[in-house]
Amino acid sequence: MCRVVDLQQAVLAKNAMAADVLRTELTARGTTVVNLFSSPGSGKTALLERELLLARERGIPVAALTADLATENDASRLARSGVPVKQVLTDGLCHLEADMLAGHLHDWLPEDTRLLFVENVGNLVCPASYDLGESLRVVLASVTEGEDKPLKYPTAFGLAQLVLVTKIDLAGPAAFDEAAFRANVQQVNPGVEVRLTSARSSRGVGLLLNRALAAADGRRVHTPVMARVEA
């Protein structure tokens, strides 16, 4: 008698276990992980650089790990903030996994790090299924990507605990329909917070840092309906 094993489910289950272990270990040392992902070109790196600069100005010990298929361009940009930054090259893999993250943190992450921002690979498909031991999951979308993005990528937006709209300074030229975007987000993830940001104009800069600090302090974060169903 043959037994069929769902390989994808087995991989995700293994990752979930590794994520729980990593979350427990980092929480014990006082470090909170923030998982950021989006499509390529959303402005994620630009906004994160501003948040890291603000954290340094406020004396908050933070670090950032950024993942890409190739180049160290993002790490070079984030390093301008003056906080510890590490580049991870995934060699073609379209996402990070919990055990990969744990391996890269070993002997690198400063002991006093309060917040670790993980800039995932630019992709709204693969990263959505992988828990990285985060306490806050943030999905970003720029005004140039279209209001139907949440409907096209329901898992990414459906499991988000915070949704950030980037490049809001371009909303006019892009004819961005904020109301339609918000409605589409709420359709896949009722109750999730949606905020507008612009790294260029500074609108909304600091909100991500504040939400991450709130999560680190143990304040309740949004629990997506999709996450409740999967649990």
C-alpha cells in the first residue's frame, strides 16, 4: 500500500517548528523580529533605511538583515544608517526560511539588539508561506502597483499584521485609488491596519518603528482571520 506525502506541507511544517524555536530563543534574549516583504521596487529598502536612521537617532539598538538573489546593493544602502546590517544572497531561492535566518544570525547579531528587521526577497508569493520567527509581519505595496494587488496576492496580504502603502507622494500621477485599495485589503484581511508612507516626503516615517516597538513590548498585534483558520 502506497502513502502519498504532501512535500510542500512537510516543508512548511518543518519551517514552522524552526520558526517557533527561533522566536523563543530571540525573545529570551530580548530581540523581536519584524518580517518585511513586498514586490520588487516597492520602496521597501528606502523606507527601511529611514526607519533605521530614526532608531539610531533615538538610541534604539536595531539591526537589519536583507535578502536578495544577487548583489549587495540593499545592504550597502541600509548600512548608511550606521546600524549593523547583513546581506544574505539566496542563490536563486525566492524566499528566506527560518533555519536559514537562524544560521545567518549565529555569531553576527549583537546581543543587545532589540529589533531585527528582516527585508525578505522581493516577492509576494513564496515569502508569504514561511514564518521567520517574527512577531510582526509587514507587507508593503507602492501606489504604482495597482489597487487590486491584495486580491491578486491574498496569502501575502491575508497574513499581514500591518500593511504599508509606499510612495504615497506619487499617488496623484499614479491615479491611486486609496479607498479601493483599502477595501481590497479588508476583503482578504478584515481589521488589519493600513497606513500611508513616503520615504521621500517623510510621511509616515517612524510608524513602522513604533509598531515594532509596541510588538516588542508585548502589545497585542493584529491576528489575521487567515492565520486563525490555518491554526
